[in-house]
Amino acid sequence: MNDLRPTKLDDLIGQKKVIDMLRIMIGSAKSRNDCLPHMLFNGPAGLGKTTLASAMSNEMGVDIEIANGGGVNSVKSLLPYVMRIKEHSILFIDEIHALSSSVSEWLYPVMEDFRCDIGGKKDKISQSIPKFTMIGATTEAGSLETPLYDRFGAQFQLEPYSVDELVELIQMNAPKLKLNKDELAFKEIAKRGRGTPRITNNLLRWVRDYCTHHKTSLSSNVVRQAMNLKGIDDDGTTSNDRIYIDALKSMDKPLGLNTIVSMTNIDKQTIESIIEPFLLRKKLILKTSKGRILA
């Protein structure tokens, strides 16, 4: 499923300011024969945080270890990643906000002193580890504990992509999927991409499958037919978005997240990471201290 993922910074589209800064930092680190500073990427899901980290490891010519904060239940589960660190390599932790307080605290000397403490207070063993770069990715930077947040020397905010940027992405990826060039069709897909490369690429694959099934070439009309079948409106609104909005419409009071989950049968993570960021950007809903309401 990563056949469309860029491998170098020059292949990346969008996030121009962030990429320009990363190029400067990579050039500086390589000239000093040093590793990059610890970095934090913050932004909605699907904007390419993992892709950026992988591209940076390729640019630096170093190994990368990839962990997911949601799957790290204890120091013991993160320890193997840390023990595999090599000089100047990258440890990438996605959903780093999901780390527990105890794991976050254990990471402080790892990040700051390049020291790994193993065992309890009475039998603690401190082991030096190679100087490396920690890259954290999060959709909730405000949820990180302050000492952990402060240990990231470089912090970047990733922004949703414009339709034009998504069209450029499709122009690059359509040939990889053996789709014919059709600029109007590309724009129809990009409009529904919700400002997100991951979603746009998934829609592009869906359109490829639709064209293959119907033995037809790509066109704007074919895109509309494929999206109608999938229940996606011109602006990218999906059936789940409409179910969420209908739940708010059905009540004349703010709704809490757990109530919305019960009413819609949509899981909490989908609501928080996919539905709400999009509806908030579209100014269709508001989050208040009492709950979610229609804007």
C-alpha cells in the first residue's frame, strides 16, 4: 500500500516551508557529521508525517526504526527499538501522544543524555546509546507532557493541502497506477481529498479499480460515478460525516464524544482523527466546553 509514498524530499509535494527548513537542517547535520536534532511533527492524520521521517532517513543515509505510541504499553515494549539505535540513526514514534507518563519519563535521559536506564531503583543499570534523532508524530501536540515536548529541538506544524497541491500529487501518482492523464478528472479527485495526501491516494486507487472493473478510461464523469458509488460528495464529505452531523441535528444540546460514538456507532478514533478535523476546518461544527454543536 506504500507504492505511492515518496522516498526523497525532492519528491514530496506540499509543506514547502517545512521541507525548506528540513533541507537546511539536513545539510548542516551532514556537513558537521552530526545527527539531526529531535523533531516533532504535529498535524491531522494523513498529511505525511511518516513519509517525511522516512525521506529524512534516506537523505541522511541512516537507518530508521518505526514504532507506534498506541502499541507501546510499557518501557519493556519500547526497549528493543532503543537498543537497535545506531549512530545518527532515527527513531520515529507515531502517535507519540499515546505514550504513558512512565514511558515518557523513561525517554527523558534517552533523548537528552543518550542514556538508557534499565531495571528498578535498586538494580538500575545505565547504558550509553549512540547519538541519534528522535522524531515524534502527533495529532495532539497539546497532549504531550511538557518535559517531553520541550526535548524536541525542532517542532513543525503540518497543514492541510490545497486542491492544487493535491492535483500535483495526482499528476505524479496517476502514471504509477497506469491511469491516463485527464486534468479535469484529477481535479475532481483532488476536490474530494479533504486536504490529505493519504485520502487522495486512496481515492486515486479506488478510481483505478473502478476504471479497471468497467474497462474504461479516466474522465471527470467516471470519477463522479465512482465517488457517487462510494458516497463521497464534491467537497469530500462522506457518509460518516453526514451520520455525525445528523446526530448533532437530532439533539438541541451539545453532545459529548462518548454520546456521539453511541449514537452513530462510529469508533472514537475515526471521529477524533478523521471526521472532526475535517468538519472543524469546514466550519460545520464547533467544540465547546459542554460538547460538540453545529456551527
